[in-house]
Amino acid sequence: MRWSATRGINKSAVHRKKITVVGAGNVGATAAFLAAQKELADIVMIDVVEGVPQGKALDMFESSPIQGFDAYVHGTQDYADTANSDLVIITAGIARKPGMSRDDLLSINVKIVSEVTRKIVKHSPDCIILVVTNPLDAMVYTALRVSGFAKQRVIGMAGVLDSARMRAFIAEELQVSIENVGACVLGGHGDTMVPLPRYSTMAGIPITELMDAERVEAICERTANGGAEIVSFLKTGSAFYAPGASVVQMAEAIIKDKKRILPCAAFLQGEYGVDGYYLGVPCKLGGGGVEAIIELDLTKKEAAALHQSMLAVKDLVKTIDAFGYF
Ligand code: TXD
């Protein structure tokens, strides 16, 4: 028989969505692989280290016949390849090394996220940006300022991860399916995050009615220290399977316009009494990005904890504003 199609992937004939993942490290590569397996889009991975995104992308693409997904995965150093992405996930950055201060990390990652955002926006002016790089609430603020995008289209990933951790711990404690467990964590992505047991449930029942205060407190504390717990095992890196899965859940909500209610780092202008900072709050996430912010009723104690969390984010933002990049 005769087959008239061009050899290989005929890119001009592909009408899939496009996701770019910046940073082909642990979180970036995990997210790219999961997104491809879910057939959310064709994926472009870009990194400054030559060969790494190319090698990982090709390896993922070669798994597609086994995993049974139709998505092209491409690795590159060239931002032209990212053109017209629907969604861009930024994981590029460095992690803190011994002897480095928090400000050192901040000043390096602000530079990286600024530079990456500038290039992304040039080639994909209509995209939605999901930021993963730490310190999260300050990096997503950087991407907002540099991109000039509407706040709905620049979103940070943290709450999905933090609440997934809390859900896992609750399910383990109650010995029930994770499918029956919901959890709610607000605030900045750091020591000051605010797990909300009153809004965390098993089959709709608040966990505060299912376990004693001590067990609830232990779960909240383990959640807030979730990242550090993984680092203490890995020593040389931080978590990436759950973070990768978390950002892909957000990507899916956006790409499929699911209008899911998910905790996101969103730019607040008056909500929760916060003005001009990113903070983790429940959002409706769909094709337009953050389409609504849900304002929960908080007790005095919860509101005070959220305020503390906002002050920590404010501190970081003050520091990067003082760098004078934007
Ligand atoms: O909940 C959350 N938001 C987080 C955040 C959960 C987990 C990880 N979190 C943060 O994401 C973490 O503290 C880091 O700041 C980022 C990425 O974490 P990852 O574990 O993936 O780090 P890696 O493996 O070091 O990967 C970073 C990659 C690496 O391949 C670098 O070469 C690349 O980023 N990099 C760049 N790519 C493109 N462009 C530039 N300028 C660049 N600089 C570094």
C-alpha cells in the first residue's frame, strides 16, 4: 500500500495544545512526563544545560508506545521552539546550598525567573504561566511583574502540594481511601503555611470530629514540614514526584477548562484582607486561569495565622523590590 503522510511527526498537522516546561530538572521532567502521559498537550522542555532536555524528552517520547500516549515531547535550548504555548510551567532555578543565605537564593532565582519570563512572554504572549520555583510566593510575584500579564494568568503552585500531603497523612491516620479525603491549606509556601483542619474532611465530615486535637495538630505540623521531611531523606535535593503531580493537576484544570476548585498562589487585591501579594487560597481554575477566588470564613486564630504568613511573603517581596529588577 502507499502512505502519503510525511515521515516522522508532521508538526504542521498537529492541532494539540502546547505546554512548555522551563527547567528540565527533577520537578520539570516529572511534570513533563506526567502531562504527556495524560495527553494534555505536546510538551517542550527547555533548560540551560545542553543535552539534558533533549535527552530526557527523547527518552519520554520513546516511552509513548508502551505507555500508550499520543503527545510529542521535545527538548531544546531555543525559546523559538516554545512559541505559542498555551501554558508555561516555570521550574527553573537553584536550590539552597550549604553556606548560602536565603537572600542569596532569592537574588539568584529572581534573576533566573525574570530572564525566563521575559523570553517566554516574547514567544507566547497569550499563555498562562504556572510558577513552581522557590521561594514560591516571591517568584510568582516576579513572573507577574516581568510578564505584565493579568493576574489571572500568572499562578503559583504550592497549595495543591501542601494539601495533597495533608490528605495523604489524614488517609493514613484514618485508614480510608485518599479518594474520601479532602484537605485545605492556605497561606504562603513555607513554615508559615496554614493548614485548616475545620475545612479538611473525610467523606464530608471535618477531621476535627474524627480524631482528637493532638492527632489533628500532629497532622498539621507534619504537613507544614512536609518539604523538609523529604529533604532530610534525600539530602541533596527536594521533593519532585508530588510537586510534579501537583503542577500537572493545575495544568489539567487549565488545559481542559475544568473549573476545578484548587488551592493556588493567587495575586490578592483585597481578598482575605491582603493587598498586592501572592498567597495560597482556594481558587476556581479553568481556561482563563484563576477565574474566581473563594473567601472562606476564618476564625480569629486562623485569620491571625494567615496574616503571619502574609507578613513572611511581604518580607521576601520587599527584598526583591529592593533589587530593582522591575
Ligand atoms: O511547591 C513548590 N512550589 C515546590 C518548589 C516544590 C518542589 C520544588 N520547588 C522548587 O522548584 C525548588 O526549590 C526549585 O526552586 C524548583 C525546581 O526544583 P527541582 O527539584 O526541579 O530542581 P532541579 O532538579 O535543580 O532543576 C532545576 C532546573 C535545572 O535543570 C537547571 O539546569 C534549570 O532548572 N535552570 C534553568 N533552566 C532554564 N533557564 C534557566 N535560566 C535556568 N537556570 C537553571
